[in-house]
Amino acid sequence: MRVAVYGRVSTKDKGQDVENQLTQLRDFATRQRWEIAHEYIDQTSGGTSDREQFQQMFKDASQKRFDVLLFWSLDRLSREGVLPTLQYLTRLSDYGIVWRSFTEQYLDSTGIFKDAVIGILAAIAKQEKVRISERTRAGLDRARRQGKSLGRPKVQVNSDLIRALRAKGVSWDAIAQQTGIARATCQRAVILLKALTSI
């Protein structure tokens, strides 16, 4: 079995060295008689997927460059929340890659508790999604009660001005720059004005 090892420490984790994780992961892989195909190391926050080695790991997983992903703990893999983390694990499984947490033995897609663990994570993720939705809705309701206008500000389109400029031979790009309105919006405004005046 070819194993890929993923190690991560945050820049905020003072005094932590990723080598501490890697040493234990290498030893574990050796005891399992797994061949270490690659080591992916990020020294950044796990709160985002915008991590160079993390992205490379998934690219290599999609190309089946290893069979097993071994990480020290789930929060080393991701700290983005339950739902994104569950999606990462599901994505690995979809690629045909098995995964295992070194410090959390129950997090093992090769083990007998795989379905139970995924089920629990899925349930937590669902609750997390509901809570986020409720918080968002509550925030929007509060903003409305305070009289705040929500959404993008409405663009005031002066169709007559746009048409007049166009009649003078002004280019669409110049009209867009002069009016501060997107080129496509200017073009739609003129088409709509023509349609209305032809009725």
C-alpha cells in the first residue's frame, strides 16, 4: 500500500514543529508495512482549503498516486468545520483513497466503524448547516428591523443618455466608463428602450 502523509502546523501554533507529527506518522506507516509515497506539509491555518500542499494532495489523490492518506488528527487535516471536513473525507473515498487518523483510531475508513463515523459526522454537519442558516436569517431580520437595505444597491440607468451617446458614435466601453455602468447593462438598456418605443 502506498501511503501519503499529511502534516500541518499553524503559524499561530507557537513552539510546534510539524516534524513531531511526521515522525509518528512515518513510524506508524512503517509498522503497517506501507510505502510512503509522498509527504505533504503545510505551515498555515487549517481554517481554509487555500493551502498549497493540501490542494496538491487532492490533485494527486484524484490521479491515484497513493492508496492511503494518513494524518495526525482530523483538525490537522481541516479546521473549516464539520461539513467541509466531511466533504473532504467523502471526496477521498470517491477517489478510491482510504484515510486514517493517527490519534483518533475510530477515524479509519478501512475500519468497521467507518459508516458509523461518517453517519455521525454527517448528522453534526447537518446541524451545523442549520445553525449557520438560522444565524444568517436572524442577522438579516435584525438588519431589516433597523431599516438597513439589503442586497446590492440598485443601479440607476439613464437609457436616454446611453442612447444619445451611442448615436454620437461613442464606443460601448467609453459609455460604460462615462456612466459607471457595465457595458452589457448599457447595451441591454438601449435594446429595452428600442423595444418600448417601438410598441
